[in-house]
Amino acid sequence: MAEPTYLYPAGLNLRGRRVVVVGGGRVAQRRVPHLLAAGARVEVVAPDSTPAVEGLASTGDLVWHRRRYRTGDLAGAWYVVVATGDRRVNEGVSAEAEAERIFCVRSDDGEAATAWTPAVGRHGPLTVAVLGNRDPARSVAVRDEIVTRLRSGEIAAPKDRHRRPGVVLVGGGPGDPDLVTVAGRRALQEADVVVADRLAPRELLAELGPDVELVDAAKLPGGRAATQESLNAVMVERARAGRSVARLKGGDAFVFGRGFEEAIACADAGVPFRVIPGVSSAFSVPALGGIPLTHRGVAHEFTVVSGHVPPGHPDSLVDWEALARMGGTLVLLMAVHNLGAISSALVTSGKSAGTAAAVVQDGSLASQRIVFTTLGEAAAAIAAEGLRPPAVVVVGEVVRMAREVAAGRGAALSAS
């Protein structure tokens, strides 16, 4: 067995530098996106290419020379990837690269190359690169293990020393911690202070380091308005003290989450902030209950409405009469307590009381429940089944279809 080749690892800064990829097949298709992400000026030399490479050329992300390789194509290049199926061409490119002192990756012969491509993964500012001595499957497996543990917090990476103090508004998703985005989980790991809502995924808080200050929004004094003011004050105060603050909210911070109020508070105080979108319960919870919001030939639009105030209330901004005339799907958030009044307003305005409806409680959690009903009977069904917030109500023909599929008649629906 040959002795493993010892490689000197180094990170290449290719931003703005010319990189030549010879060959337009699957290997090029895998390599090019990483090179573009690194900011390289990529030029592909190949008579043919995959649709993906051709698409990148058509959008101007790279330059495609639609021809065979010629001597001199590497002039001015910093790095070259050789990825053709013709060994003679590969050897010619490799020889020119050696003469020009350009590091060269060979997809067909690692021993003849002067550089190897590692299996690369990223976690925030960290880049994980694994070289497995020409064993790509092993390299990928090790990379995935490391990145997965970094993202879950099993591998404790010290906080980024270059991060700026400020506030990050993090959408935590519908409740299942696996549905928070990678960027959201990373923001929590980087935070000095985490301010959490009661609907935020609580399991994520168990992953916080012992040095992280946790502020539970539910325990702040005062009513709802006073609590919001207290939250704003906590975020601003901690950020001004030079700390990184993650504001963890359920769903998406900018969908019925008062996130923009918090953004305004930060802006008014001169505190830098950024937003990490979350998976909104408006579409994720129906999906987890097996309910599509749109379906070809059935519903071409859906409307998301807050039901926290009933129809006719002075604070209501919803045109319930207009909603009753729409034929698409209606999604009601925070509507459990006012569903009777909402159903009555919609039916009075022309919506059929027999319109299919569903209520999904605790979407994405182990306690998730779904009740199929109709618009006219929805409020009574909630009372009879003992459903409680948080729950999402879906009204429309798509619910009837979902109920058919749940009953085992999906094949008949597809054929109809």
C-alpha cells in the first residue's frame, strides 16, 4: 500500500482572481459554485457543458469558452481545475500549469496534481475542509460529522471575536427546534444575550452556553404593551453595553411577531440590527398537517390574516367582506378565541358555511392535533375537541382535498 501523501493545508483567497476550469461536466458543475462563492473570476473552457454550467454562463456568473482547451488558456490564472474525460488534454493542462507555477487540481489523477480539493463545509465564519488522501467518501463523511456537531452545539466553537455588538432578530420557526434555520441557530450560538418569546422553540435554549444571559420575555413585568417596552429596553441596553443580542421569536419575526417594532426601537436608539427570517407558521403548520395552501386548478392564492381582534372591533384592519368574496385559501392566525365571530362575519358576507376548514394545534410539536370541520362549525369543533392556542385555522377547498388524502383517497383525487 502506498504511503499517504502529506499535503500542506492552506486557505486560498481567490476573490477577484482568475480561475480556469477545463471541462464542463459534472465535476465542473460541483466545483464551480464553491469557486464563485469565494469570489473567483471563473472561466470554463469546454466544447460542451451541463445545463447548470451553461445557466451560470448565461447569467454572467462565469465566462464559458465553448471550445477545446488551447495552450495559453492559463495565462494570468491563479488556480486551475482540470475536469475533462480526455487524459491527454488533462496532462497537457497539467504540464502548462506546472510550467506557469499555477496550482492545478486533477479530477482524474490526484497523484499528478499539485492541489487537491477538500470536502468543504461552513458554519458562520468557520470553514471546515477535510482531505482524505484521495478518499472523497470518507472526506465528505468526516466533514458532515464536524459541521453537524458545530451546528448542533456538540462541538463548542468559541464566539467570533470579530462580531459587532447589536441585535439579531431571529425567527425560530413553528416550534420544532429542527425547523430553525442554520443561520438562526448560529446566531444563538454567537450571542451573549438571548431574549426569548414563549412561542420560541424552548429546546434551543438548552443549547446555550453557561455564559449566555437568558431573558425570558414571559417574566418581564407589566401588560403586553409594557412588556414590549421592557423588551426593547433590554435589547438596547445590552447592545449599547457592547454585547451581541439574539431576539428569538416564534415563527417569523416580521409576520405578526412585532419584530418590526423592535427593529424600529433599535434604529431609534442607534443600535445596529439585522433580521434572520424564520419558517412562518402561516404556511409550515398547514403543510405539517398535510394541507397545501395552493393546488393546481383549485387555489391560486392564499391570504394570511390575524384573528387576534374580532370583526367589527375598532382596532380591526381586516376587510372581512372582501375576504368572503375570495375563492382561494384563507389562513387565520391567533384566531381561536374569535373564530365564532370571524366565521359569522364571513358567512354573513357570502362565504358558504359548508366551506371546508381545519384547525391545526401545536403544529410541528409532538402534541400536534388536527381537526377537520367546516367554516360554520369550526368554533363549535374547537370547543368540543378542547383545542387551544397556538393553532392555525385553514379555510378553503384545499382542506377538503387534504381530508380526502388523509382518508386514503389520494389516488382517486389525483386521477380526477
